[in-house]
Amino acid sequence: MSNQNYRRLTAEEIKTLESRGCVCADWSGVMVAPGFKCSSIDNVEFSGEVRIGVLDGTFERPGGLLRRSHVSHVTLHNVTIGNGVYIRHVANYIANYDIADGAYIENVDCLVCSLDSTFGIGTEVSVLNETGGREVPVYERLSAQTAYLIALYRHERETVAKLIEMIRAHAAGFRGRRARVGKNAEITNCGTINDVNIGDYSRIKGATRLKDGTTVSSESDPVFIGRDVIAEGFVLASGSRVDDGAVVRHCFVGQATNLSHLFSAHDSLFFANCNCENGEAAAIFGGPYTVTMHKSSLLIAGIFSFLNAGSGSNQSNHMYKLGPIHQGVVERGSKTTSDSYILWPARIGAFSLVMGRHVNHSDTSRLPFSYLIENHSGSYLVPGVNLRSVGTIRDAQKWPRRDKRKDSDKLDCINFNLLSPYTVGKMVSGRQLLNDLERTAGATAERFAFQAMTIEARALRKGRRYYSMAIDKFMGNSVIHRLGNTKLTSDSQILQALSPLHPAGRGEWVDVCGMFAPKSEIDRLCREIADGTLDTLDAIEARWHKLHEDYYDMEWTWVYEYLPEWFGKPIEELTIQDLRAIVTRWHDSVKMLDNMLYDDARKEYSLQSRTGFGIDDPESSAQGDFVNVRGAFEDDPFVKMVLDHINIKGELASRTLDNLGGN
């Protein structure tokens, strides 16, 4: 409501307000909107400049209780109150706040803005290295991708400096402003709230202390802050939830992320769909879908994404010499088992399983989809075995379904693909590494040493086979997708049908914390930030989304470049019969991997899995008890999915072969 719509109180209104327990040293500072009624105000102390809208709203509280807009039992100092607002029982006072239409405030200790705050915007979060050097200043629209550049591309000094400068300039614009309680926001039963910008539709219920923060809420995806929460120096994105005694200091909490059940975090970033309960995080870069649910788990000084941390998972970032200076990388899709331990520095390859304690600074980044297992105080690596695990495929399928972001304005670019130029490129490199190890040690060696890890000969050969099948699956998928329903009748049509549409995609790819992109494009982005071509945060955000949108076109460019090496023949010389051979090779690999998944799923229904069923008569009732609880193997949804997948891919192979000239 603009200032010109307000008017001064009449002498009669002042007299009426005073009779209703209101006091003010200078009533000239209190102005009201047309339609204002004194009956909506009682027991209020006014101070400074106060503006009041029309208090004509109605609120339905839990249990069906109806309350009309009202302001009572509160001290207001330099406050603007919008239309349809309810304020009652603020123990101390509200100062320097603009309260938007429809806000509901009740039983709060105090709500104060110091006029010298940036509301958490620009707070520097010391991720990965607690002693400093990778600080990320946070703001309302921080994405996992922009944070990744700031934290991890310190070798691009000018780029990082420009990004930090943009965010600091943005943050400086908030200093000296009054704070805001957004439209239809609700604040009830809370302690002290100092210098917090509260976004539209935010729900803050029972928080103990909030200081220097911003909630970026929306009607479609409100922010929720619950009972006994303590937070300082924070930004909460839409759909985020901090509840049940969580303690958060210097953190960014991304869209649809949940921190609850006494979870404690400091100097950490949590991006979309993280779920963290009970445990602790210190200086972590929590990429999308970082999950830790157990009281005894500690995530510290590492970058994670699509992580499932088991109970008692732990890492160490110092060796009692120069302090907590080490950091670790756990690439996407990895799991840690109960009581696992990793001594930083270390790097765990994508979609890997870590079991036991590992103190030798493992680097398995070239060998994704592996098991890293403790064996007699040593680290044993089983390459590629996770490619045949039902758990891996189930995870890849559940992540898109568990995207809880309801806000149409999504900040993080997330690619859910299990196989991509990034993971397949790692497998190509990993297969070559396994070949080199075998050649160096000799084909008769029983085990191979690699970076203080041991690889058994049998595991090495199986891993190489798993990688080959997965590469065949990805390459064939891409070729079939590129051909689509195109019918080829002559070899001369092949080059045109397969030609790439996007200039980028060749060479190395990277996982930019949830988003796959060619390294060349990230380097170009860095150059354009450094030279001023991209000079706003909005322009950088748009570039991230464009790269994400172009993924499949760039993926094909990568496949097109690698295809001659993979198939052993230049693309210019490919024949229709060669394409038929590619489809057949793809189909064979898909069937073999699916059959492995089917066999792995069957283990969940083995006799051993029935241990504990049929509590009082295991011999006669275990089977019936098991089936009634778990169901039959043939009825399992995942098993049905695998069987359907085999049939669907068989039909796709037949259809593609028909388009390639019949038999």
C-alpha cells in the first residue's frame, strides 16, 4: 500500500485507541489506510512511524477455530502492517519490519531488524576446507552449479573473483533496508527473530532463535521452520524444511531439502532434495539428494551428491598435524555402509559402495560402479560390480520420482542419467587402467596393486567385462535414439543421419554437482565470466540452464566422436550392416545386464533372506509369513520392471533392425 493512501488518525480515533489500552508518545507517526477500524486494535504501544492497513481478514486455525484480523498485545516500532494481518502476544516488540498482507504472527518473543544486516545474503560458507580458501557466499538463487564453480574452481582465480564480487554487490543492496514478513506468512510460538527476511507463505512454528537469514518461500512450495530450531547466517530455498531441533549455522538449504531430528550443520551447502536427520555435517558441499539419516553419522569436509550414508559413516579431514585441511570427493550415487570410515584426502568413484575402514587415501575415480571393501585392514577394490546390482538401478529410478520440488522455478540443474558421457568416459578410462594393470603384473598374477588398494584377478576381469557391456549399452542406446524412426535404404544416408547437431560435446565431461556437461563448455563459461561477457548472476544462471537443456545434443556429439574407436571403423565407412551389428551388440549387452539384475533381485527372496520369518515355527510357516509380508518374487515390482525392460528393448531392437533394411 503506497504512502499516499494513508491518513493520520482523527482525534476521536486516538481517544478510542487509548481507551482500548493503546499508548503512543507521538500519535502523528501513526497512519492508517482508508477503511481502518479502531475495533481491530487493542493493547498496542506505537513508536516511531507505523502504517496500518485494513484489518479485515479471517484465519482458520487447526481444529476449525476462526480468527479475524487483529493487532493486540504488541509494541510496534517503525512497522508497516498490510491488509488482513493478525498480530497477537509479542512479548517484547516488533521493530523495522514491513509485514505483508495476510501475515499471521502470534506468541513471539521479538521480531527485530537492526537496519545493518544483509539477512544472510552474502554469508560466506567455508565448505570443504574449514580453515578457509573455498568460501562460497550464498544468496537467494544460488544453484549447485554456481556454488561448484566458486568452491572448486579456485584455479580460475579471475572467474571466482568475479562471481564473488557479483554476490557481494547483490548482498550490499540489502544493507540498511527494513526486514519483511511476506504475504500470508505465519510465525507462531517462536523465540527471538533478528534480521530475518521471511518470504511469502513461510511457516515458522516454534523456532527458538533465528538470526541473519532469508526464507525464499512461495505459495506452491512454502518454507517450513519448526520446533526448537536454531539458525544463524542462513538462506532457505523454496520447499525447504528445518525442523525438530535442528541447528544450522552458516548454511544454504536448497529446494525441497529437509534438515530435522536434531541434525546439526555448520558451514555447509545443501542443494535440492537433500534429506539429513539425526547426525552432523561440517563444511560439506551437499549436492542434490545427499541423504544421511542416522545419529552416529558425520559428514565432514567432502563433496557429495546422490549419496546414501549408512549409520556410523565417518570421515576425517586432518591427521593431527596442520589441522583440518584435507578434503574428500565422493562422486554421485555412492553409498557408505554402517560404520564405514574414509581418511581424507580421498576420492570415491561414481556409484560406488564403501564398506569398512579405509586409511590409505583411496582414489577410485577412474573405476566407477565399484565396491571398496576393508579386508584385514587393507582396502580391496571390486571394479564395476555395482553395474549388476539391483540397488544401483533402483536408486537411479527412484531419484526422479523423489524430486519434491514443487516450485516451477527450479534452481539446480539435475541430470538423473545413470549412463552418460561422464560415467561412460570413466569406464572407458577404467577399462584401460585394468588392462594396464594386468599387462604390467602379468596375466598369471592373482592380485594387482593399485594406489594402496588390492584388486583380485577374478574381480579385475569381471570388472572389465561389466564395463564393456555398459559401454556397449550406452553407445547402442545413443545410436538407436539418434536414428529414431529413420529408415535407411542405402549406406550413403548414414553420415547425414548420424551427423551431430551441436558443436560442443567432444572430449572430457564433468559432473557439475548434479549436471553433466563437457569440460570445454565449463571452461568457456569460466572465460566469459572472467572477461565480462557474462556479467550478471541472472546471465550465468541462464547459461547453466541452457547447457542442461542441450545435454542430449551434446551427448550425441561425444558418442559421434568416440564411435570409431568403440566400433573400430570410421563413421564415413559405416554400412547398414554395421549399424545392424551395433544394434545387435547393444541388445546382447542389455539382455546380459538385465539377466544379472534379475539374478541379483532373486537373492532378496532366497532361503537366507527368510531368516527371522515364521517366528514360532520357522520350518512350516516361514515361507507363508515371508510371502505375506514381502510378496512373491514374480510379483515384485522391480522384477516385473526388469522383465518388461527385456521385452521392450527386444521390441526396440526388432523395430530398429526393420528400419535398417530387414534381415
